[in-house]
Amino acid sequence: MKVRTRFAPSPTGNVHIGNMRAAIYNWLFARHMGGEFLLRVEDTDIERSTPEAIQALLDAMDWLGLDVDGEPLYQTTRQQAHLDAAEALLSKGMAYKEDKGGMGQGECVIFRMPGTDSSFVDGIKGELTKKAENMQDFVIVRSNGTPVFHLANVMDDIEQGITHVIRGDDHIENTFRHIALYKALGAEVPNFAHLPMITNAQGKPYSKRDGDAFVGDFREKGFLPEALFNYLTLLGWSPGDDREIMTREELVEAFTLERCQSSAAQVDLKKLTWMNGEYMLKLPNEEFEALAFQSLETAGIDAEPEYAEQVFKLIRERVKTVADIVPMVGFFFSDDFEYDEKAVKKKLLKDGVADTLGNMKTIFQGLDVFNAETADKALHDFVEESGLGFGAVMAPVRIAVSGVQSGPDLAPVLAVLGRNRVIARLDRALALFSA
Ligand code: GLU
């Protein structure tokens, strides 16, 4: 039997990372088993399932590299088939009509539960059972003539030949109903695996209020798709050893449902950021530069390529997300960058600092050659001669040339800026901050 999984989202315009994790697991399982991964767009909520919402969904999948086999199935195209199935169930006495609430609003079609206990072996949670008395008959076609989720979902899984339904454990209750429907429709019941939810630090479902929750947020914030993919895969699954950074191929190779954890998984954005930093480090230099140039362009920064490449080398190892790049390098490309107020107050507006900056300016001007080694030596010599201490010299110079207190090693920064810019910036700081 060829494994066929599917992702069956209801598009809303934003794709929650919990849903995307379900998509990733379906994709990984299908790829691991040499099967197929299908897409079904459950677009029956016409208000929310706009073309934009559907496009956002397709873009998010594309960005994460979740390639789909065959054409997506749009649930709205299947309405007639769903209604025909309801008719068939009615004619067999497995469903009945009722004017729910007796409000004269027309009749619903209601599925008759078989009245027996039901159990199934969940691929992640093990055997799950529900007593007959806890399972009520349920609506499959509303009084306005539209099919309900349960019927549409089951009918379309049958249509798509789905062998494994991997979805969130908020659907467990539904699954008991769905199994009854499969049987009534004369179809083979697929395998089910229910993923535990992802939570915040308090153990509540992870939501927008806890931080970034949508795939688009992470994309905008400069996370790399491979890092998010890796992170979401480990959110509730482990390879069984201590590997954390794993390529897509390694994940496909190692992924099994048995290794999915059955308890909730807690989102840790710090860990994701760390992981993204590891992926940033692994990027080939050309790819890093391409992302960096693109960021500059988006920010409206005009950069001379050779100069920019030197700048990128300085920050390469400090970048955790693509979004870090512009704030880290902005001062290299603009002479009237802003000064961090706190840093100015603490380090520049102090007695003696103007003298220090003035002295360093003279020293830098007097160097035969101005590069990282000579600038470094000049700073160290001055620290020693003046007896001022390291921080009292380095910090004001750094803030004067960059506006901020921290960054890559100072001497290479000065060297890349070049002597002329350094002198001009020391002058600017002297004019602004020496009373
Ligand atoms: N559209 C449903 C959802 O997003 C589908 C659930 C399922 O995977 O069967 O919750």
C-alpha cells in the first residue's frame, strides 16, 4: 500500500506554526515512506477563504519547501459529491432528517451513530476508546443545504485515497465520528495519528499573544526556512539521539511517527533564534551576501559592493536572523547615523572624553598606514600611555564612529570604515558632545 498523507488547512490568511508543523509531519512521513503528500484546501468558509488567504497558504508551504504531489483539491468543488453521499446515507437509514430546534428553519441531515463503543489505535497516542453512550448523532448537512466539516473532511479523504491522517489532537473527538462515517460510507478507515498541541510557557495553546505565531511573521523577521523547518520538526519529535541541527534529508531519513511525543510541546523562541543563527553560519558566503544586499536594498541603503562585502564579513558571525543585518551595519553606510542616547550619556558626556577623542584623532591622522593592525596598536598604546584603561578609550571611540556601545571588534571596524570616515566621525562627535 502506497502511503498518502495530506495537509487539509482551512485558509484564513495566516498560517499558525502549529498547523504548519502538522503539514511538515505529513510531508516528512510521506517522504520517509516513499509515498505521496497531498494538499486539500478546506475552503468552505467563503468569508475567510479569500484568494489572498489561499495564496498566503501556498506561499508559506512553498517557502518551507513542502512540495505537493498532484493538484490541490479545493473542497468547495466537491459540494455535490458530499450532498450525494448524505442522500445515500439517508436512503440506507444511516442518517435522518430533522428540523433542529423545531424553529421551522428547514431540516438538517443527521448522521446516526451506530450505538456501539468505538476504539482505534492512534499512531502517536496508542489505543483510544469512547463509549457508545458518549457519542451522539451529529449534523452532516445544515438546514441551509451546506455539508458540515465532518462529512466533507471524510468524503475528501476517501476521494484523495488518504492512508494516514496526521493532525492536531484537537480532532480526536471528531475522529470517533469520522470512523463511523467511513464505515457507513463503505470506505476503509485510514490510520490516524494525533499530534499534541504546542503550548506557551504556561502550558496553554501557543498563540499570537505569546509571540510570533504565524509562518509569515518568521519570514518577515528574517528567519531562514530551513531553520524554521528544523525547529518545528523537533517541536514534538526527536531522532532518538542528541542531534538537533539536521538537514532536510536527515530529517526525512529519521522521521517516524513512533518518535513523536504524545505530550504537549513547548515553543521556545530563544531556541529557534539560536538555531537560525547556526543556519546563518552555515550559509555559503555568496548566499549570505545576497541576503545582506537584499536587506540593504529593501532598507533603501545604497551600498558600494566592495565596501559592503568587507562590512558583511565583520558581522557574519554575529547575525542570528536576516533582520539583524541592517541594524548592525547601518552606520557603515550613513555618516549621520543616530547615537544611542544612553551610551552617549554614560560614556561620551564625561570629563576627559573630548581629550581622548581629540588625541585618538591626532594619533590616527599620524599613522603611516591605517589598517586593523595599526589602529589596534595605536589604541592599545594610547591606553597604556594615558593610563586611562581599556574601556575609557575603546567605548568613546566606538560610540563616536558607530553610535552604539557594542559591535564587532573595534579595530577591524575602524579599518573597514577607513581613516577619512573615522576622522570625520570623531570630529562630529567632538562637535556634538563636547560642551
Ligand atoms: N481543516 C481542518 C483543520 O484545519 C482539517 C483537519 C484535518 O486535518 O483533518 O483543522
